[in-house]
Amino acid sequence: MSLQTLFNDIPFVERLGMEITAVDDGHAAGTLSLQRSHSSNPESLVAHGGVTYSLVDTVGGAAVVSLSGSISPTVDMRIDYLAPATADLRAEAEVVRNGGSVAVVDVEVYDDDGHHVATARGTYKTGGDGDGSPWTEGVDQAAIERLEND
């Protein structure tokens, strides 16, 4: 199973309609088709900030996991909303620091109309023992081991 498939199979990712389109060597990209259920305005289609944040967090996490090779939960995320999102979203993430216990990633979000919607910086935990973690419960351990060995 590829890392891209692993992230696309996350129930929350499926539920929001996200798609991870690329994951490789500290970089990831993803899209989200904006739906009425994502709107913060009952009269028009304007993405709720939580929808944009969720895309940022997921794409950023995929970029980190492509380097760490293991579950890497978010420690902190700062996001600046630059414009209202009124069309489908795309995000690009790049790991800027991959340390022994944390990684830092920058993420940029644009909508299909070309608006720069958000910019973010996230910190993810990369080190430590994952045994007994809720993130690994029920996860195919062979798939995790293949990621670690790639």
C-alpha cells in the first residue's frame, strides 16, 4: 500500500472529500472539492476555516510521514487565512526541518479561482515509541513497516 493510498483511506479524509494527490520525499499535495456542507455561510459557498485547516493538517502530515516513515501526529499548527475560499481547494506542503523528535512543515492553500486562501506552518511529532498509540490501533503494521523501510 502506498503512502498516498494510506492517507486517502483515512475515514476523515474520505468524509470531507479530500484527496492526497502526491506524496514524496518531504513534499505532499492534496485537493478538496468544496461542498455545501463545508460552507460557513448558509446563503453562499464559503469554506469554513476548519475545512481549510483540515486540508492543511492532512497534507502537512503526509509530507512529514514521507520522511519520518511512521505515524507523526500534529503538535502545533499556525494558519493565516488570507482570503475566503469560494471554490475547490488545493494545498502544497513542504517539510522545512526534519529533526529527531519533531518536523516542521510549511503549507500553502489556493482555490481554483487562483486566490491564495491560506498559509500555515505546522509541527509534527516524529520520534518516540508508537507502541500502544491510538494512531496505530488497528493499523496494518506490515504497511507501517514497509513505510519505515522505504
